[in-house]
Amino acid sequence: MKRLFLPIVATMIFTLAGCQHETESATENKPEVRAKPETATVAEVPARPSDAELNAYKVYHHARYMVQTAEKAGGTNKLLHTRKLPTEGTDDVVTPALDHLYSKAVIDLSSGPVTVEFPEGITDRYWSIHVTDQEHYTIFYQIRPVGAFTFVRKGENMEVPEGATVIESPGDYPHLFIRTQVQTPDDLANTVAIQDQIKPGRCINMAVYLDETVLYKGYSGCDNCVAGPHR
């Protein structure tokens, strides 16, 4: 009996030892599983604003710009000249041309048409007038303007000087923007002189106000302002 038991025990021991060896070998040969790196979080791209939102921002920005222009000019229908070349961030214009002087005015048509006159003979440089409505859409543009230009409210019966170029505005407050090129640093004085030649013609239906009371209406000359009603 002992002779039969001993071989069986020995066989079981060798079998168990072999299984343990195979298990250890399998564990040693098993490829190492590495943890996957964490995926970087990608910032969400905001949705594109709608066309209505983009248009609303444009209108708001232009309205703020016109308020700033009128405040600096001392009111509507008055020209505001820049007398030195702009650098980035020094002008209310978002992307100013660095070789232009600007002249600007917020036109007020609520009391009648407004006229401004431009000099003749300026042919040695670029200069232009650019008129936008209250929503910043271009309603008039001309290079090297000459003579009288009269702003009127579209659809209204407004008197216009004979021979004047008519600029129709869909609203009461168009914006006049004049660009005059400076060719060289030494040319700055010449450009300022051109700005000073932009003179108003006669004031049409001019109104003088005091505490919202109309003191005078009629034709009059103007001094350092666009010809038109003033408040």
C-alpha cells in the first residue's frame, strides 16, 4: 500500500510544480498593458453668430461711433478734422489708413437739408467722400468731389441749391466721412490746407435753437460747420 501511495504523491507533487511553473511563465511572458493617456480636452468652438446678431453689432458699433464723433465735433452738422496722421489705436476708426487725414460729420436732416462745398483743383492726391446711413450701409461715394453736395431725406420735399449734387439718405442722420491723402511727412501742411478749404455753402432752412425754442429760421451763412440746421 505504501509502495502504491508514494508514487502517486510524487506524481501529484511534480504535476503541481509544473502547473505553477507554467503559470509563472505565462505571467512573465504576458505583455504589459499600459494605461491609456488621458485625452486632452478640446475647447468647444462657439457657434457662429447669426446674421441678425452680426448686423445688430454693426449697427450698435456705428451708432456709438457717431455719438463719439458728434461729441468731439461739438454737435451735429459740424466737421471734425484730424490734423495728424493716425497710429493704431489713436483714432475711433477701427482700421485707419495711416497715410490719410480724416474729416467727419454727423449730418442732421431732421430740420431740413444740409449742404457742404468742396474745393476745385485738388488733383495731385487721393481724396474722397464716403457717406453711410445709420446702419452703416454706403449710400454715396465719390473720389475728388468738387462743388456743392446737398444731403436730403429720401422721400421728403427738400429745397436743393441749383447745381448741387444730391445725396439721398433713408434716415435723418447720415455720416459724412472725408479721406485726404498725405503723400510725405512734409506734405502734412498741404493736406491740412485742403481740409480747411472744405467750406459750407448757404445754410438751408437753418434753425437756431435756445432751450428747444426756435429763435430763427431761414438762410444764413455758417462758420466752421457744415451748412444746415444746428442744434
